[in-house]
Amino acid sequence: MKDIQYSIADEIFNRFPEFMRGVVLAKGVVNRASPPELVKLLRDAEDSMKKQQNTETLIADPRIASWREAFRSLGIKPSEYRPSIEAMVRRVINGNELPSINALVDIGNIISLRRLLPVGGHSLNAVKQNIALCAATSEEVFIPFGSEQEERPDKGEFIFAEGSVVLTRRWVWRQSNHTLTELSTTYIEFNLDGLPPIGMKEILEVCEEISDLISQFCGGELSFQVLNKANPAMRIIL
């Protein structure tokens, strides 16, 4: 056994003091193709979103607007690099069904749509070093999901990284191949990111909600913590 540190750097909270991240750990899970019951939950979440939103109301929704404004303040054009939750919802309301990938991925997407917040799942099976949400030096390496081409993040860009290996670029934009959630994944962590108007009460509720779904469909040992300015780090036992 080995333990690593999971931290959020000061520079994140200096810019966004009310930001918080729920971190849900699921160890000993059995991932699988989603059964019909779970696929139905995904389709129900899509149907509900299509009834609630259209392309005009979406960018005005406080939960989406907060991420768009955060990106703008960091010099990122949200129309060019959409926050992951906005990109997902746009796909859904434009009539494009989300593919059912596997149970763990589908659970993350269900919660994203239900709660309208970014949810990122990272397999911990291959992780060996400390992980952190921090500002990039531009020396780190990122290989996007579905590609073999190496990229370098911009200096100062918010990244989620294991050492010098970038797991997510531009805070909540795009994930890498390195911690891809596959059927072989037995240990996973989910990041549930909240900016105002989302607060501690809701982040805790969402952590409970996703934990319940993981337990129901994949089993495992579940735990969670919330990282914020007052509590910026935690330990993970691998």
C-alpha cells in the first residue's frame, strides 16, 4: 500500500476563493457495461435536461454562467473551449444522445446532467504520484483522450495533474488517456466541482448521490471529502 496527496493549490483559491471540489473515492468497484436500468437513468436525465434548457437559456443559467465567467477571467474563450458541463448539455439539447460507455462513466454523466455541474472520473489504477489541481508551468505533458499527440498546457493554465502528467486541461475542459475509466478500472475518484451558486450543502448532497449510484451498480468501498480553501488537501491510500 502507498498513500499519495491530493491537493488544490493556493493559486486556485486566490482567484476563486469560493470554489470547492467534492472528491468521491470508490475502491474495489466492479465496472461493467451499463445494465438497462442504468441506461434508463441516463436517458431520463437527458430527457429532463431537454425539457428544462435550450441554447438560449443555457448560457444564462447561473450554474453555466459561473463557469463561462471563470473561463473568461482566466483568458479562456468559453465559445472556443467550452466547460465540460456546457459541452455535454449542448450535445443533449441538440438531440444527440450520450453513448453508454460503461457503468462508472454513465454514472458520472447522469450526475452531471441532474445537477448541472462538472463531474470528472479518473481511474486510480495507474496513478503512482501525488495529484493536484494547480497552475501549469507549461513543462507538463498532456495526451488528450482519443489521441496519441502530446500537448503542452499554457503557462498558468489550471490543470489537474499527476506530477508532470496532465489529467485534465483548462480546469474542467478535456481529460487525458492516462486515467481513462475502463471496464478494468477497480479504483476510481470522481471530482465534483462547484462554483457559486453551488455551495457546501449541495456538494455534500451530490457526493452522497453519486456514491449511492456507484454502490448500487458497481459495489466497492465508498468515501468522500470536500476540498476548499479551508481544507485544500487530502490523502489517498492506493
